[in-house]
Amino acid sequence: MNAIIITIGDEILSGATVDTNAAYIAKDLLAIGVDVTKRCSVGDNTEDIEREINAGLAAFDLVITTGGLGPTEDDITKGVICRVFETQLIEYGEVLAALKVRYQQLGISMSEMARGMAKQPEGATLLANPLGTAPGILFDREGTVFCAMAGVPSEMRALMDQALIPYLEKRGSHRVILFRNISTFGIPESKLATMLKESGYTPDGVRMAFLPSYAGVTLRLRGDGLDRSEVEKTLEKNFEEICEVVKKHIFSTEEESLLDKVTTLLKEKKVTLSTAESCTGGLIAKMLTDIAGSSDYFVQGAVTYSNEAKMARLGVKSETLQKYGAVSEQTCREMAEGMRRTSETDFALASTGIAGPGGGTAEKPVGLVYLAVADHNGATVKRCSFSGDRYVIRTRSAYTVLNLLRLKLLEM
Amino acid sequence: MNAIIITIGDEILSGATVDTNAAYIAKDLLAIGVDVTKRCSVGDNTEDIEREINAGLAAFDLVITTGGLGPTEDDITKGVICRVFETQLIEYGEVLAALKVRYQQLGISMSEMARGMAKQPEGATLLANPLGTAPGILFDREGTVFCAMAGVPSEMRALMDQALIPYLEKRGSHRVILFRNISTFGIPESKLATMLKESGYTPDGVRMAFLPSYAGVTLRLRGDGLDRSEVEKTLEKNFEEICEVVKKHIFSTEEESLLDKVTTLLKEKKVTLSTAESCTGGLIAKMLTDIAGSSDYFVQGAVTYSNEAKMARLGVKSETLQKYGAVSEQTCREMAEGMRRTSETDFALASTGIAGPGGGTAEKPVGLVYLAVADHNGATVKRCSFSGDRYVIRTRSAYTVLNLLRLKLLEM
């Protein structure tokens, strides 16, 4: 089964909104063996939407659209769907009833415009939207499935996971598409590729992609076929050859991020953690607490931007700041050790550096960052020179210190 | 001039990577009057890429691709470009020289694979890549411009801003496309639409889009034409009518986010700020310090996840925590006031709540969040019930407390 995703909205074409929906949908579909082979975006324009939907229905087994189902006048997808499937909007009693309950719970009155959400194309299968008012609109005709979903990411995700995926799974008959991930940190993409080449490895019956990000480079193997155990065997063979070559750079061979890996280790080892951040300004604490259940290991963080805060909160010595400066190995060490001591945690992380764009000097240029992990033996400090803008420097700093922590946790 | 953006990469189709490039490119192009009317993504597959590029060249004035220009074997765009423009790869002396300098600076030796980056299509105009090794590849033939850029976002952005946009501007003859933004906070999209409808306003000669996000709803007006002053006049008329109706919800009519607005106010009023976060776990500090120059106003932050940290760091009273709980108006107030006192800042923000998915009770469900702003008069606390997942609850909390701060700053 092959699929096209059509995302609808002027705001996507104009760049005012980044389209995160298509990536989410593609991932979900791949997991059940449906291959997205094309993706496109069109504006809020009846002709463009109609043309893309019709072209999709002619060439693909599954056509998914997101966006344009809301109550306002720039939301025109429902009208186009009626034209494509030669039907009309009718008011659905059960949708209206659900709307009424929802507005009652919110304690606000339902406007005429909001009531319009009960009007949906006649003959469609409506998929209940657990997080919003626009149901999914599904037509399954002549072997082709069409589904329109709301553009709000949280609503689209709920519709995908709770309605469309179960529907497609029940419908059955997909190819087997499987992946294996090999995630590395601290080595550039071209170096990984060279290592593999020099080892004599070439992909055999699989496709290999290098996925670089600030959180490392993931080698992604994709196997494809009709027989699951065959696909698994081929994948495994390639996987093992690659692992043999790059093993010392691997942090995970599961579908997990560096952050996932670190938080799993923190839980396994039953240790506690605190953070003392200067240049990363709360980013490390934010990332750690993005994960549900982080209160098991994360105790507290300090964002000490000023020298005064570094001294008062973390006990960094005035002489250290004067002699070496705020961006120095010594200050970073005292930050981490001070945080660990005052928060009484097993580990503490610290960052201090120049994230830019201003503040750099010849001696301490933008991108110079010190990162530390403190444990009962004191702190290990790493000096880094990152290139890139403020966002990149902060993000790289956060991942690099998380990787330092990972290595420490593995030593335990 | 109309444009199509083609993003290339299996990782984009499979959803492993979110395509942020297309949005960036579209925004940049609109600013010089080039309209992106279609966008699509294809995998690392020679036939698919060639078909989309050829279809693009036939129907659009400008065809932009990103991705597939790297050194590894899944990077096949250069080969396709050679086929499309009937040319071949040759080694460019000046590109090789630049590569050598780059590797020397990095202090690593240049592999054969890396050297391959000096091979580029003969006859192309090469655009220097200030941040990476893959130059932009431009062909300008028979009135149609083709440009291929690297897929790494920072490199693509530098190529756009420093090379392609200047090239297109010099080439000239674009339509005038202008926007006006009206950004609101704290009012849902459908309510805004109803208010406008009931006021009798309808868009006149402009297109209006509602752009909802957790940072508010932006009304975006787009005017389009050949004469700049005509377009400006039409936009202004619509803009003023809308502002009149929704004015009390507006936080900005510039192209600025709520965060931008708050940081601008902090600088204007010359005040200092600190943060005490529980459920947002560093997110507020992270957002504030995302902005370059934040050390002018941001002094320090505390992420006090545990009750002990709330007491030790912020001076929250043990009785308060026992009597009302960590998620309560009283605790939130003491957090904000304690932070402001100990950090000696003009303002302090605080958050405490249940971000979920676990930890909710009937009395204090997931999504219950208290947010506070403290100033010399004490703290103002707001009780919120957010729906959504952990990410949504934390994000809404952060923006809501920033909006509270904005309102306080405007009172000064």
C-alpha cells in the first residue's frame, strides 16, 4: 500500500507554520507497512486542493490530508471533499450532541460558527476527534482510502493513533517494512561513512540512510519485502556488520534518543541529578524534565546567568571568576561540584560558555563551551569549540553534556 | 514569479526528520515577492527526484531543492542534476582549495569522500556555502531558475540569505506580496472569528488566515499586487478595521512572538527577572535565554522539582506544602516571592502544576497549573486548567506566565 500526504494551508506554504504533521503521519504509517512515497503541500485554494486530491486518488492507495477542517472561513477542505466525492454537507446528530457536551464542560456558549462543525459530508465515515471538534472524514471506495484530518498537531495525532491506524490495520494486506537504527554520538557523518567503506561493508538487500542531527548521527537500515522473517534476517545481517565497525560510537541500537538513553540509565542506576547552567540557560533541565516521570531522578536545577548568582547559589569562588573568568574550566568545575554539594544529588551537570552571537573575544570566541559532570570523585570537565549559531551551540552543548553523563553512568 | 520547493530525502518521507527547510525558504522568498505555490518531498530515488525536478522546471519560474548534496552514497541529487541539465561532474579548483583550508582549520585530514565535494556539475553557478562543504548549485536557463542547496538547515539558511536571495533580487521583476500580522493571546480562534463576523468585517482585497499556536492566535493578512502603495493601502484599511474589533486581545502587530514582545519590554523598562519553575522544569528559563542578549535582564532561574528544593532554595514554608500541597496557589505565591527576594530581581515568575501524564487526582487533575508573577507589591497568581499532553501543558504554562508578565510590564 502506498500513500500520499497532502497538507493544506496558506500558512504552511508561506512558511509561517512548519509542517510537523507529515513526518508524524509517515512514521505511523510505516510502522504498519504503509509507504509514503510522496508528500505535498498546497494553499487554501479550492482548485489546488481539489486537483491534488484527485491526482492522489488516481495514483495512490491511500490519500491523507490535514488542515482546513476548522470553523473559520479559510477552512475550505470540507467543501472540496464534497465536490470530489459528489456529496453534500449534512448535520450529524451525534456530532452535534458531542459538541454540546464539550461546550458545556468548557462552560462557554456554542456559537453558530462552532455549531457548523456538526455539518460533515454525507456518506463519510466520521472518526471521533478525542481532543477537538473536527472529526476525521474517511471515504473507502474502490480500493482507495481517503482520510481528511484536522491540522492541529495534537488532534491529528490522536485521530491517527486512535482511529485511522486501527482502521487500516483491520483492513489489512500491507507489505512488511522494518527498520533497524544504530545511533552514534560524537563522530561526523562523513567519518562514519568512511569507516564503513574502509571496512569493506556495503548494504546488502537493505537501504541505509545517515540521519545527522545535533543529537548524533543515526544509521537507519530499511528492509522491505513480503515475508517478515526474511526481511528480519537480512536486516539483522547488515545490522551486525555495521555494529562491528562503528561499535565504540554507538549509544543505542533501539529507537531511542540520547536523552531517552540517559534517562533510562538514570532510572536503572537509581541515582539523582541536578543541573547548573549558564550558557544553556535552562535547556538541559528542560530537556530532562520533558520526560514524564523525571521527578524520579531530577531533583533541581539552577540557571546562574550572572557572576553573582554563580557565587551565591553555587559557591563559585570570587577569585576563580576573577582569575579565570566565568567561561573557564575552573568555573565550570566549581559550578558542577557546588551544585552537587548543595543539592545533595549523586550527579550534577554544569555548562558555561559563549553562545553568541555577541560576547566573543579572540581568546574566548563564540562557541567556546565548558561542560562538566560531577560525581563523588569530583568533576570531569570537557572543553568544546562548537560552530553554528546560538541555537546550535546551546543544543550541542546540552547533548554533549548528556553524553558525558551517559559515559559516567555506564562506568557505574 | 512562482516557485516550487522540492525537499529530498528518505528521512523526510519516512518522518524520521521534520522538514523545517521548506518553511524557511518560503518565508525568505515571500519577503522578496516570490510566491511558493507548491511544495513536495520525495525520497532518495533517482527517478522520483528527476521526475519532480523536470515537472517543476516545466511549470514554475523557480525550482528549489534541498538535500542529497552530501558526501555519502545516499546523496544522489548531484547526479540527477547532471542528467536534467545534460552535463557532468568536474572538479572545481576553487572549491577544492576552500575544502583544503577548511580541513586544515579543523585539524583533520581530508578523505577521498570529502574531496568528492569539489566535484560539481559543469556549467553551474556555484554558490559558496559559508557553513559547510556543499555549495549551492544554480542554473538560470530560458527564464527559469533552478537552485539545489544542502539539506542541513543551518547551511541551507546561510545559502539562502547570503547567495540565492541576493541573486534573485538582482534578477528582479517580482510581484509585491505584503503581510500584516495581528497577534493575540488568550482567546480561541473560533471566538476571534465570531467577533469579527459579528462586527460586520469581511476581508476586502486581502486574504486572511488564522494561525493558532500555543503562543496565541495570529491573524495574518496578505495583500498582493503590482503596485506597492496600492497593496499597502488595502492592507492598512483591513488591518485597522480588525484591530478596532479585537484590540484588547492584541499583544503585537509586528512580526514578533509573545516571547519577543516580553523581552523587548524587559529591556525597555530596564528591569531584571528570575524564574522558579516546578512543572515547567526549566522551559521558561530556556525560552527567555534562547534570545541573544538575555543576560541584560535575566539574572537566574531555579528548577525546584522536589519539595525539599522548594523549601531550601525558595523558602517555601513546610506548613504551606503540608496544608495546601506543592500544586497550590499558596505554594506558587511563595515560590515567586521567594525567588524574587533571594535573587534580588525586579520580577520573578513561578510555575507549579501537574504536567502529566501521571500524578493527577480527582481534586488536582493533570493540566492544573498555578502560575505567578511577583513584583515589589507581592505576587499575582493565576489558576489554569490546560488540556493536552505533557508537552502542551508545559508549553501553554510557559506562554501564559509570559503573558502575565507582559501585562505587569505594561502597567509600569
